[in-house]
Amino acid sequence: METEKHQKAINASYFSIVGNAALAIIKGITGFFGNSYALIADAIESTTDVFSSLLVLLGLKYSARPADENHPYGHGKVEPLVTFAVVGFLIVSATIIVIESIENIQTPHKVPKPYTLIVLAVIIVIKEVFYRFISKKSDETQSSSLKADAWHHRSDAITSLMAFIGISVAIFMGKGYENADDWAALFASGFILYNAFLILRPALGEIMDEHLYDDLVEEIREVSHKVPGVIDTEKCFVRKAGMTYHVDLHVVVDGKITVSKGHDIAHNLKNVLLKEIPDIADILIHVEPDDIEHS
């Protein structure tokens, strides 16, 4: 089901697509006429960003589908899978930049035009603004794929900064430094690969149901202790699926009450948790009597 969070993430994704497409065109044209391969390499990365943002958009729309017979836990796990694909785009773009940079370093060419620095300075500011905007939206929605998209903007800002430094060296140092922007593009590819790792790590933890949600567990326990009939809480396992969470919780109740009463307490607890913590999509509660030893 498409929630307010999903819609917010989808809108942010549209913003990324339009922004990346516009910047890719500007970089490509400026790099071609301004004799700067660093800018052309930057345009290549922005082009891959467009496709990766499209992939993020499709993933967000798919993850919003409600649970069905074949997917009783919903479709949220598609988000980290999309993140893996985004990482793949980053690796491909970094590889292309490395290959083309090495070829250009070995090929004599003209010094980049000075106006390319102005274009790059503007692009760096724009991409950093894009990063901060998309990153904020990813935090608000807890979307791993949107977080990956944000890092794409940050990596683009870094490659543009490297290009700015390289072109500056080529222009101000003059003859013999024509390839400085190519070296800058080569250096930037290393940052892209490092960002790819930063994106991959949390997505891998999500797909493997790694325990990463101590704050949420603490909140679940605090809310549970306020529910009448709940003596204590024991095991609490949380796994993320897209922008929501699925929880397994063991609660301790009076061992002398009836099974029916224990069921009522668990049912009431579930309703309270779903109301108080909207990010929980579903919760499975196991009831334990307080007259046995727990571990």
C-alpha cells in the first residue's frame, strides 16, 4: 500500500531523475566544446545516475504494493535489491571512467577552456544541494534505495570537484599539464568505488536481516510495559522490509491467567504497538508465563 512515506520518496526520486538528466547534458556539452575529458567523464556518471534513479523509482513503486498470497510480508525487500543494482551502476561508471582516463592520459590533447571551471563550480554546488535534499528525504522515509540515490549525488559532487582541481592545474600550469583533468577523473573513480561500498554495506545488512535497530527495540519495550497485563518483555527481533519493520516479540504475562486472557493481552499489545509506532508493518507476539525460568 502506497503510504505518505512512499509518495515522499517517489517525489524525491522524480527530482533526482530530472536533475541528473539536465546536468548530464550540460556537462557533456561543456566538456566536448571545452576540451575537458574530466567533464565528459562526469557527464557519463550523471547519465548512469539517470538510469539508477529510474531503477530506484521503479523499486519504490513496487515496494509500495500490499502483501498478497505469494508475498505475505509485502514487497519491501525489493528496496535493498534495487540498492545492489545502483551499486552496480556506480561500479560500471567508475570502470568506464578509469578506462577512458587511461586512454586520454596517453593521448595528447588541448588544455581545457577556462569557462569549464565556472560550469563545474555551479555543478558542484547544485549536486551538493541535491545530495542534502535526497539524503534528508531518505532519512525521513527510511528508504535504503533513496539513500543510495543520495550518495550518487554526493559521488557526482566529488567527481566534479576533482575535475575542477584537475582543470585548474591544466589551465594555470600550462604546457605539460594538459592531462591533469584526466588524472583527476581517474582519481575520482576511486571515490566512486568507495561510495559504492558505503551504499552496499547497510543494504546487505537489511537483506540479511542483520540486527541494526536497537533504538526501535527499546521503544517497543517501553510501549509494551505500559500495556495492562504485560509483566515484562524478552526476545525482540526486528527486520526491515522497505520503509517498514516486521517484529517478533516475546512478552511475559501472569502464568495463572487463562489462555484466552493471555490471547487478549497479546492482541491488545499488538494494537497498541501498531498505533504508537506506525513504522511497524506487522508484529508477531509470543506469550510466556511468569512462573517459568526465561532466558
